[in-house]
Amino acid sequence: MPVRKLSVGLDTAVADAAARAAEREGLSVSAWLNRAAERELRIGRGLAAVRAWERNNGALTDAELADADKVLDRVLRRTQRAG
């Protein structure tokens, strides 16, 4: 996969925490930051999709949001067990 080198500035505390997290996970800081950026972009796309759905269908109800939370909790538990 081609990469593009960037120079970025991070708050010292954020840079230190990212370096520790990358080390714990056996990744370079670049790989860790790339993964974090990918995750943030996926979250943004998901939130945009929900906003679009709500524009067309109305706001999600409290019950629908509670059901979604339950599904996400199950997925996260499975992911944590597998990881």
C-alpha cells in the first residue's frame, strides 16, 4: 500500500500516550496513528449515515437507540474476547 509521509504536531501528552499505546500493541506510532485515523473516519461516515437516515425517516426513538446500544455491547464483548 502506498504511503504519504506527513509531518504532524501532537500535544506532548497525546504523543506520549500514543507511543505507549503503539508499543503495547506491537505497532509503530505511524501504524497506530493510521489505524486511529481510519477508525475516526469510519465513525464519521457512520454518524453521517445516521443523520441522513434521520433526515429521511425522522429521529431514532429512545427504544431504537437502546436496542442499538445492546447490539453494540454484544459486538464489543465478542471483539474483546477475540482480541
